[in-house]
Amino acid sequence: MEWKLFADLAEIAGDRVVAVDVEPGDTVGDALGALLEARPELRERVLDDGDVADHINVLRNGSNVHHEDGMETGLDAGDELALFPPVSGG
């Protein structure tokens, strides 16, 4: 499965797409753990006291997992995962 990273998260990780070793039936939390293991430099930007920071959006198939089961949201084959930091525009 792959994570798509946006804005400064992609810069910190050194890539916009990072493959992680998770399977259908695992959770978004498992996938995030695998991402942070593969790219530990993201940990400080993504986590706050061990939890996903309030300003980081975690998406599964375009929907914020906050509106599902949070980090316990189950993964299905073909899911698309993404991390978005806050974005401002004008």
C-alpha cells in the first residue's frame, strides 16, 4: 500500500509517495506506523505526544478517517492513503 504525502510532508520524507508493508485487514494506524518506521523524520511533524497532531489530516480514499473509526479504520485492497498538513491560500 502507498501513502501520498503533500506539501512539506513530501519534502521532509524526500518523496511524494511512500510504499509501506501493510495488508487488507490492517488499520490506518498500522499503515501510519509503517510509514513512520520507513520515514522516521516525519514523526516530529505528524505526531503530538504519540497521537496524530490535530493539524494533520489523515485520508483514506479521500475521506478523513476522523469521520470513520479514526486510526482504527480498517484497510481494504486498493485503498489510497494520504497525509495533508494544513494548507492556506489566498
